[in-house]
Amino acid sequence: MYRTKIIVATEKFRSTVFIATGAIALIYFTHFILSFFNLGLVSLFSTSNIGIGFSLFVLIFASLNFIIDFDNIEKAQNSMLDKSFELYLAFGLMVTFIWVYMEILRLLAKLNERR
């Protein structure tokens, strides 16, 4: 979708994805802290419809981070940035790939538990 320019990484798109990613990180961090006290956001991480919907929401925004990564790589290539910058771009792409992979596994585990 990025290559065919169906989804373009505009500044509004970037800010929306960054805000959503930050909100997801805040939810995960809050759940992590609350789990020390045997509390937590149980409905978001359960196998209920809310939990599966949350996993789909996270998976969508994790996948949209690929658009930003590809746009950053294209901009770096067009502006002839230093070769050492490639490491940061590759690391960002790898983190996004691992995040999407983990979310797919989490969603499949929730769907499997429902059976």
C-alpha cells in the first residue's frame, strides 16, 4: 500500500500514529505497574470481545508504523544521509516487525483460548 501511494505518510498521519502508539504504550505500562498489585486492565487483555477488539486495534496501529518506517527510509535515501543512519532505520523497522509479530501471536492465542 505504501509503494502504490494508497496510504501516504503525511504529517497528520504521522502525528495520529505517534499519538496512538504512545497511548498503547501508556496502556501497556499502566497494566505492567498495576500487575504488581494484582490489579490490571483485565478486560483489555482477556479473551472477551473487548480484548480481541483491543488486540485488533493495536495490530492495526502497529502495522501503520511500517508506513512511517518505509517513508523514513525513502526520505533518508533521497537526501543521501550518512551511512551510519541506516542502522537506526533498520533498527526501527526491526522493532516494528517484532511488535507486529508479537501482536499477531497474542491475537491468535486469544482466539485459540475462546474455543
